[in-house]
Amino acid sequence: MREMSRKTTLVAAVAFVMYVGSIVGANYMIGHIGKVIPGAHVLPVGFGLYAPSGVYLASLALVSRDLLQRSAGTLPGVVAILLGAFISYFISSPKLAFASGFTFLISETVDFAIFTPLAKRNFAAAVLVSGLFGEFVDSVLFLTLAQIPLAIALKGQLVGKMWVILLGSLISFILRRSSLLAPQRGVNSINSLPVK
């Protein structure tokens, strides 16, 4: 039992760092890396499409959020969002930091409504379904708030996030099978509190 708690704590700590880092990294990339378009920098994502360059890290953030919620609950996720937005304010721009922070908070709320109930039945499916739904809501809201033209970036944003979400679902499936995120007997695996 003690070993599982250490594993859960390790997963939560790594997921928290990945979540904050991916938020900050995505905002930095959008402001600095790739081909310049109005309001952002873009990178190719396949099929002749381009997406804001932070798309790959933003997708990692969605998967990290699910791992963090699974291992530590929702409050650490909200703290990670606020910390990521705060740091982003200094390394990207206030507009991107606000768009990112607000979008992640909305996405966290949507994710809580979708991921949490599904994760009790099938964790990998919950990552996939919440990721795909969150991907669309997150993309439209973020691009609009950041004033990045939807006509230029939305299709590429969706394709880019799809690649990472599919990979994240596979990784989640593997982690679940490896016992890092497997439910503990007699313990609620969402927040590691004893079941009464």
C-alpha cells in the first residue's frame, strides 16, 4: 500500500510539472517559434495544415491534466493552470497568458464534467473522449481570445491536437496496465482517499 502511494505521488508530481511546463512552453512557442501569421507563429501538423506552434505542448497539457486529476484530484490542476498563466505573462504576452489561462480553466471545467465520470469506468477511454471534446472547445476559445484567425489556424489546431491526444491515450492505457495508475484495492483511485 505504501509503495502505491509513492507511485501515485510521483505520477502526480510529474504530471503537475508537465502541466505547468506545457502551458508555459506552448505560450512561449506561439510567440516565438515557427512561421509568422497574424497573432501567432505556426508549425506544420500534416495534410498541408498549420497550427499555432504551441499546439503540441497544449495537447500534452490536456493529457497531463488528466493524469494529474487521476492521481491528485482537481485542485492541483487549477493551481497548475494559474501558475502556468502567471509564468506565461512574463515569457510570452499578457494577451496569450490571459487567453491560455482562461481557456485552460474553462477546459478544466468541461473536462471535469466528462473525464471524471468516464475515468471511473475506463481511464484510457476517458483521456481520449475528454481530450477530443476538450480539444474542440479549447481550440475555438483560445484562438478567439488570442485573436488568432480561426480560418487560418483552427483546422490545423484540431489535427495537431488529435495526434498528441491519440498518443496520450496510448500512454495512459500503458500506464494503467503498468499499475502506476491502476486503482488500489479499497482506495478511490481518483483522489486516493479510503473508500467508506
